[in-house]
Amino acid sequence: MLDIIREAPLGQAIRFISRNKLLRYPEERPDFELPPQYVAVLKDSVEPKHQNADFRTSDRLSPQNEIETQNNLSARSTQTSKQPEQ
């Protein structure tokens, strides 16, 4: 019954006013434990999901390098569009 009230606009208002202390979802309760079948799946999924197993975070561009790369690419496209047609 509380599930129905919680999902209704009145329940959402109660949750908002109480700062989510009332009508909590099961995973928001302090005594919540992840079901065993999910724990097993998490333990089995140790391998990375990437197609390239050698992919590392350090291979990614930093924000500054990414901006520089974008600027270089846009400069190249501007140069090629300004060349006269033959």
C-alpha cells in the first residue's frame, strides 16, 4: 500500500517535504542489502566491458588536450575549404 502512495503525486510531495525521510524506497533504507543474485553478477563481471582490453583511462585525452585537438581539426577543415577549386 505504501508503494502506491509513494508513487502518487501526494507521496512524492511527502518525500520532498520530508527530504526523503518518509516513504523511502527499499534501497534507501539503512538495512538494505543487495540481493545475492546481484552480488553474484557483480563478482562475475570483473572483466572490462571494452572491446579493446588494452584501453586505459590514461589513454584518454585531458580536457585541455581535447580542446587543442578540436581546434587543430577545425583549423584544418577551414584551410581545406579556403583552397581554390581546380
